[in-house]
Amino acid sequence: MKAQIRKIAVFVEELREEMGREISPATRKVAAVAVIRNPFAGHYVEDLTDLIDIGAELGDLLGRRCVEALGIEPSAVESYGKAAMVGEDGELEHAAAILHPALGKPLRAAVEKGAALVPSSKKRGGPGQTLDIPLGHKDAAYVRSHFDGMDIRLADSPRAGEIMVAVALTDSGRPLPRIGGLTVDEIEGKDGLR
């Protein structure tokens, strides 16, 4: 593995009640986060292939950790998202190299499909700063009930020469959705939109 991982954390959120209404079954979100050494911290490098390769490794590792934490079959995952925060000695392009060229394919394999784009965010930050992970339905971007997000933070990460990389999954959409749009039972899952 190219990634030099200092730390992995997994967060599971289960919502059982909203606005005084019971949510049954509960809606669940999970995020798996890896804190890795940034091999290019502190200096400009033209070729970011090593970070692209690390993205593929982490797409698989973090995707599988999330599915395992939810305790469901991979095909039962409904939403996904990804995010990265570079420490102060890194640049946003380092986060982009991890998230975009190669992380998606192994993540889709971990959740058995995934026709839609994986929503993403990237930022620069330091220890204890919140990382927001956007979420969208894995097979159809127009499913409004699944426009959501999850935020996580680690008190000691990312340090200046690190990158915090996260993948989030859900087993459902938002609780009590009522803003219309394409419903889950209407998904075709062919073009990633509907």
C-alpha cells in the first residue's frame, strides 16, 4: 500500500427521532476516515500519480469499512460521498488527486454499482477542523430525498504534513423527506441522473 496511514476512524450516526416523530427504521450514516502522510507536503510536484494511486487504495479500504460498519449488504447502500482536508503544508490539488481520478471506481465496487457521480468536497485545514462530506444517491443524482451530508472531525488531524480522507455512506435518505423530486422506486440507474 502506498498510503502511509497514521490513523483510521469510523463514525456511525443513527437517527431515531426527528421533530418528535419516530424514525423507523432509523436512518444511518457512516464515515470512514484515514489520516495519511502527504508525500508532497511543503513542495510543488508536477506529477501527482502517487496521490492518485493512494486514492484508489483508500476508495476500496474506506468503502469496505463503511459497508462493514453499517452491517448491510453492499447493494443496500443508498448514498455516498467523499471529502479530503489537506494540512497547511499541502495544496488543494493534493486533495483533488486523491478524490477524483481513481477513488470512485473501487468505492463503487464496494457498494455494488454507483451510476451517479460521487459528491465531493475538499479544503485546507488543521487539527480539529470539521470536514463536511456531501452525500447523494449512488445511482441517481436527481433523488432529492438523498441530498444530505455528514460532518466529522478529529481532534489531532490533519497535521501540517497530512491529508484527512473520508468516505461516507448511508442506508437511506434524509428522515421525513417531503420536497418532491425523483423517488427511490422511480430510479432507472442508467445515466447516473434518473
